[in-house]
Amino acid sequence: MKHTVLAGGVGAARYLQGAVEAFDPADVTAVVNVADDVTLHGLRVCPDLDTCTYTLAEAIDPKRGWGLVNESFKAMAALRRYGGLDWFSLGDQDLGTHLYRTQRLIEGATLTEVTAEICDGWGVRATLLPVSDDPIETRVTLGTGEEIGFQEYFVRLAHSVEISSVRFVGAERAKPSAEALKAIESAETLVIAPSNPAVSIQPVLAVGGIEAVVRARRSQNVAVSPIVGGRALKGPADRMLRELGEQATVVGVARRYQALAATLVIDEIDSEFAGEIEDLGMRVIAVPTVMSEPGVARALAETCHRAGVPR
Amino acid sequence: MKHTVLAGGVGAARYLQGAVEAFDPADVTAVVNVADDVTLHGLRVCPDLDTCTYTLAEAIDPKRGWGLVNESFKAMAALRRYGGLDWFSLGDQDLGTHLYRTQRLIEGATLTEVTAEICDGWGVRATLLPVSDDPIETRVTLGTGEEIGFQEYFVRLAHSVEISSVRFVGAERAKPSAEALKAIESAETLVIAPSNPAVSIQPVLAVGGIEAVVRARRSQNVAVSPIVGGRALKGPADRMLRELGEQATVVGVARRYQALAATLVIDEIDSEFAGEIEDLGMRVIAVPTVMSEPGVARALAETCHRAGVPR
């Protein structure tokens, strides 16, 4: 069997952890967002890829939800001596990853190749594929009209400001990775992970050709709502959806995904919306989706897989 | 008064420490070699500048002679997980310096500007000036005929192989920094620090225009021999000079510097060579020069300054 996941950061990483418990990790592939990658201090930083890798390696910091556990921040403290840019905190061990990635990219390796090497380093057996080896950059327009980079919005401003739109610079020109396309096309089930629809999943779909390939296999695709009880479990997805003029409910999520997936998995708490979602032409499965509870991620992956496999 | 020093790494740094004890640090300027700078993992690393800065900040690791005291190496350990390039060890706090420098260079700052900012961060009051803001790269040809970068020779191979020549790629085209030229021209005394003549001082002189400006004021220039009793106090200067077909003695040093400085300061232990050096047209001053002994660096700086000031 093959189980492929369109993935952003934390929500996708937790889902993937469930998938590798449920299935042979060699059958699990994630096609990961790269539009919030950023070059800081000359180093190439790929937050979503690293969150997935570190989570699957069981090395993620469980409190922060990003970076490595038992981390120190001495380089950052030293940087402050010079008044350096320190709003994007890079741990000392985490820096090892960025140093390695940057060196390999300078040497001419693709991001796909480097990501495989980094996964090997951690013994991660699932396959993580950047959606493209080309750079894509999420830009966020604030309520004030100013446009800034995604990490500036997300980290520097702690996503505490109103936004009016997002765009993915370079996405249309970006070539989807051959491996990613194949993983989408050949999957028994394709899952849209419970990641931020606007800034994690959309920039994966926006890469030239990806959305069409996803749509073409809609009946075997299963989306998991990142909105539970009208709120994002982590991050600003709920607020962002509202600010972008959408509904921050499972129905809003269904509107986003109705052309892409035949099935929407929602949390039990949102069962009341099932009818509205079915009216949009999607099948609804209501199960526990809050993956901080033990066993939920694994059961969710099993549910999703069954829902995608043709009967 | 103004006291300017042509500087490489450790020997120069110790001399500068003596100079800021002897004089008002605001009067002390170092024109520093940049030809062993290297880009590693995308980060710009400037070993000689940093050794001078950290030494003047009293933050250098006294045991290793490079990098910061109380340093950890977690990023490097993490890099090894991936089999990354780890022969040039960058400490976690030291990485803060390279992150800052790289970010500022990307933003368009000159190396001269960034160096001033880094010195400010450490409260270093002497002025450190890269000889040029342009990149220069020392390349070393080994006895085998293979040519490699300086840090590969110096660090990766621990300078344990025979060399046949060195060259400074980009030196002739490099524009000397206006500040460095002015510091050389306006100095009461110009000191050639006891650094490796072949790979620390020569690439400073090789920058277009620098050697001519130094020669033009020969009578006020004072060189300090890095060779004591036929040996380099640190590093491979003695072996390198021999391998380049020169004498690894104070006389060999005098031959290198006779057109550049009117005075050569040698260690007392080498007094026997005074006549031979005077025959080359240089005045000789024999004093203690081993700066690991307390008070020697300060006295040496005072001696040098007096020797350069016209009477």
C-alpha cells in the first residue's frame, strides 16, 4: 500500500507520526510545503520539513512544538551581543541541520536529496519530499497594506496582526518534484493533513501542476480538518481564514477542499455540520482528531486510509 | 600618536594586546589579513579578524588559541549526524559571530563595517581593519602538486604536509580599504606583527597598492620576527619558510622584510644574527619577544613604537 500526505508543519507531523505507527513507514510519504522556508544569516531554514523530520525522529521539543528537545541557544545569545536578527530562534543542535543543508545546496544537491540525507541521519524511514526543489516564498499582506515575508508574520509578529491576503511568489513557475508528483499519483490514499489550509496546504497545491494531479484523483483523497470546534488546535488558521473572508469552521474547510477530496474527516465535536458538508458534495467522517491524545493519530491515519481506498 | 600593525592571527593578536596595554587603544589600529577567510556552510568565517577581536576582548580560548573560551560545540556534533563537513570546528557562541557577519554582508554591509560592529559588540576599542573588503583566497600547492585552499591545508591537514608554493587569488585585483591605507600612511610607527610571513603578512602586502605604501615609509616601519631560535612559536611558519626555499631564521625573516622596514626586532636568543641582519641594511633590536610571558607584549609594543618614531 501507499499512503501519501500533503503536509505543512505541526499538524501534519503529528498525523505522520500516527501513519508510521499504523503502516509500514516505507509506505508513508509526505509531500511537504516549502513556501515558508527562509534564508537567515545565509542559512537555508525549512521549518515544515524539519518539524516533520524531528517529529518522526521523536526529537521534536514537545513543549515548543518546533525545534529539538534538550536544545541550547548559545549561538543566538552570542548573536544578540551584536544586536543581530534574533526573532527567528535557531537552537545550537538545530543549526547543525541548517549548516548541513546549506553546504549541500551550495555543493549542488537538490533540496529533495538533502532532505533524504537529513532523514537518514535521524533514522526516519518515512519519505519526506519537498513539493518542489525551486524556491517559493509565501508573502502576507497585512491589514495595513504592508506586505511581509511569512516568517516575519508568523514568528516576528507572532501572527498577532490582521492580514488581508497571501500569495506564493514563484509557485507557478516552480517545477513540482518528480518524486512528489509520483507519490501523489501512485498513492492508494492521498491525505490532506490537518495543516493550515491557507498557508501550509495552499502553497503545496499552488506549485505548477500539483493541484490538477490532486483533483484528478479526488475520489481517493481524504482531507482532515485542522479546525475543531471553530478553532485551530495550534497556530492562527482560524483567524487567518476569517481574515481572508472564509468561515473558520469545518464547513469553511470543506469549501476549500470540496474539489480536491471526496472525503472530509472532522472531529466528533463538529458532527452537527455533517449535513452542510455533505451538501457540498463531500462524504463526512466524524472521529476524534485531537492528536495530543494517545492513540488518536494512529487511529486517524487508519480511518483516513480506509476512506481513500476504493471499495 | 598612532600605532598601526599589519596583522595575521595569534602572534598579531598577542602583540595587539600588548599595544592596547601600552597605549590608548584608540591609537592602535590593525590592518588584518583576510586571505584565509573562508565560506563554510554558507557562513563567512574570518579567522584572523576573529582571533584579533576575541583576544582583545579577552574572550579567546587560551588553550586552543582560537575561538571563544567556555565554548560548546553542539552544532558541530549535530552536523556529524549527517556526515557533514566538520574539520573546521565552529563553536556555538562563535557561530553567533559568523551568523551576524554573514547576515550583514548579505544586507550589503562591507566587511570593514561588520568588523567594526563586531568589535563594538565586544567593547574592543582598538580598530581592526580588514586589509580589503574584496575577497582574497590563499591557495597552497602541496609537494604532490595538488593545490588546495588555505584552511584545508592549515586545519583539515593540520599543516602536516609539505608545500611548494602559495598564491593569493584575487589579491592584485582587490581594492585596499581606504581606512587601511590611511592607517598605514598616517601611523607614527607601522609594525609588521610576528605573524607567518608567507601566509599572514604576504597576503596583506599583496593587496594592490599596500606594499608600495608600506615601502614608501620604510624608515618608520618595524618588523617583529615570528621566528625565535629557528622556530615558529606557533604554527608552521618555520617549516613553510624552509619548504618555500627560504631560511627559517631571523635572517630569513630579514630578507623578507628588508625593503619594507628599517628595523627588525628579534628575540634576545637570536642576538648572534644581529650582524648578518645589519649587513642586509636593517637596524636590529634584540629584546624578549615570547609574549606568553607576562609583560613581554606590552614592552615589545613600547620598544617597537620608539623604534619607528623619527628622532
